[in-house]
Amino acid sequence: MHLNAYVNHILGKFVFLDGIVEESQHMVLRKEIFERVVTSASIEDLGVAARDIGRDFLKSALVFASVEPNMNDLVRRYFLPMGIYSGWYRSEVLKTPVGNKLILQHDLGPKWTVFLKEYYSEVIRSFTHDQVHTVAHDGIVEIDYR
């Protein structure tokens, strides 16, 4: 990797993610610890926790980071950087005939898929008030938006 690309990567992480991580009090865990915690919870409990946490948890951090309350800004300034830096998922945006589709893909099991779907559906509803269509299956969460 060229030095310039490496410096850009470091600055990108700082600009896009560090402020949100600090404001929302995220913590770093080893993947093995995280997998055990997720595995030990029931799907129902994870779904309830995701909705409860997603309602208000991230909102102040997004406001602090000056993220506009619309899907395009939320995707560009939160979802995609989280996909690069967090380890929660890999992400990409696809253009569709009716708008855009944000795809979150991970290998952390079906319970994590449920958590991501419920958590991010609630984050989107509470922050943007946009109606989006979210589908989850086989380690993938798809969010259709305009």
C-alpha cells in the first residue's frame, strides 16, 4: 500500500468513524467474545434489545457528527464507514430501478442478522423518519431506499 493511500485510510477512519464511536460509547471486543455473547442470547431477546437500543442510542452521535437526517447521508456517512471499520458487516450500495439498495453482509450467524435488521430499521425510523424496506436472510440485510 502506498503511503498516501495509508494516510488517507487513517484520516478517513478518524473523520468518518472515531467521532461517532466516541460519542456513542462503542467498545472494541475480540470477535470470539462477541460471538459468544450473541450466541448465548435468544433471537427474541436480541430483537427486543436491538429495537430498544436503536430508538435513541445512535441519534445523538449522528447529530454530533452532523449527519443529515436522510438515507443518502446516513448511508454515506455512517453505514458505509461502519462496514469498513467496525467488523460488524461488509457493506455496499447498489443502484436499482426504483432507488438504492444498501447491502450489509456478515458471517456472525443468524442471530446477528436479526439484531442488525431490527437495530438499523429502528435507527432509520427514529433518525430519518424515512420508510424503507428491509429484508434479512442468510447473513445479509438488504435496505431499499430512495
